[in-house]
Amino acid sequence: MRTSNWGRWGDEDERGALNLLTPERIVEAAQLVREGRVYQLGLSIQPSGVPYFKHRPPALHFMARDGGDYAAGVIRPDNVGTADDWLGLATHGTTHIDALCHLWYDGTMYNGFSSNEVTSNGAGRNGIEKIGPIVARGVMLDVAALHGVDHLAPDHGIGAEELEACEARQRVRVGAGDVLLVRTGWLKVFELDEDLYHRQQPGITTDAVPWLVERDVAAVGADNGAVERLPDPSGHVRVHQLLLRDYGVHLMELLVLDELGADRVSEFLFVAAPLRIKRAAGSPLNPVAIV
């Protein structure tokens, strides 16, 4: 197995494994659309009632102009009313994608760039604006369904064997340039027991990383808060360290995958575009799956 993807796409590369999304692969992925059904994979952005990590503030939504302003006497010459609003949220506070500058260790980020590039003015390297739109073949492996449960146990770690078992069960194979989505069913727990939801979360473990690297996936997403199992027994977010920093594989978190699971959809055209926030460490995302 390669020890990293540093230099694979050049010494100045800041897109990582998303470079695998060649025009040829995008055209192939588009052929998966046969029925015109669209699945929305992003959470609703709202101040409460949706999961987020408590160290990040919830979304704040305010009206800058509304009907009350007109009732109070604001009159336009043409007698037409307008509404404006304002939104504030953490870039990692809802369904989102991590930029390659989101994490580093030993003073270096993906492709050997110094962590000193990340300052109070943002990331000079590996910022979210370097990603661009993501259009790819998507594959959803339903680990919860593999075990016949609504959701995995809170300490369940997903390794390579389970991912391969899902492939066999669903008759699908993850290949180079694919966006892999992993369903744990953990979003259901938020509705049932919010405290349990935040204490632990099932997810992939470091055992899955060599498999993901060998398959050459372009990105990995899941319906939990971190893609990987939390907390990691080592006390570190090792999957983040390996995939983001070493291999340049972007992570997408808090995806909504239950509808895909209910309809037993395994492969699809995956489309998502992060906001073009200059020098940011992540972005809210509204991904869709189209079949």
C-alpha cells in the first residue's frame, strides 16, 4: 500500500484524491441516471432539531426584512414587499465536507504543506475553495442493513471485511474515483436519545483505510458526525489523520442516507458542490444522489 498520496498529482496539488474525477469517469457516472429520481442527502439547516457537535454553535437564521417591517409603515413606491434574511453557521455544523487543511500532524498538512499556512486569515493552502464541484459515481454501502438493524451499536467499528460483505450483499463494487458513502443508521439515534448520540458513534476504523486506499476512492462520507468511530480507542482521530492528511481523501459528514437505504439504492450519480469560501477549512454541503 502507498504510504501517502503526496506528490502523486504534483508538488503543488491541493485537491488530493478528487483528482481521480477525470472527465471520462464523470461521463461514465452520468450513465447511471436511468429513472430521474433525486435523493437529497443533506440535513435541513435550522437552529435546533438536527445533530451537530456541541462545541460548534448551531445555525443562526435571522430575517433582515419581513412582513412586519411593512406593517410598521415601510412602504415602497410600487407597493411591493420583499424579504431578506441572514444566516450564520459553523462550516462543519451541518452536512459538510472537510477541506484538506482541516487537520494536520507533525506540523504538516496534505502534500507536505506547513500547518503555518493556516492562520487567523484562513488557510493559504488546501482551502475548501480548491475542491470545486464533485461529480462522481457514488456507492452506498449499508452496514446497518448488513446486520439487520436500524442502527449500529454505539461502539461498532467498521473494517474492511464488513465493507466487502456489504459489496457482496448489494452486488456492487467500489472502484477508483468513486465517492463511497457508509450508512450506520446513527442519525436515527439523535431522535431517540440525544445524549447517547453525542457520547459515542459507530464508524469506520483504521482497518478500513488500506482497503479504501487500494480501491482509490475519491472521497468518503457517512451519516455520523465524523465518518470514523468516536471516540477512537487510541484517543486520536486516526482515520481523519490518515485519509485527510496522508492520502488527500476528503471526508463528508452528517449525510442523510436512510432513504437510499430504504430503497436499496447502491450506486448512483453523486453531485455536490462546497461553497466557494476563500481559505476555509470546510463547507456546508447539499449533496444529491441521482438514479
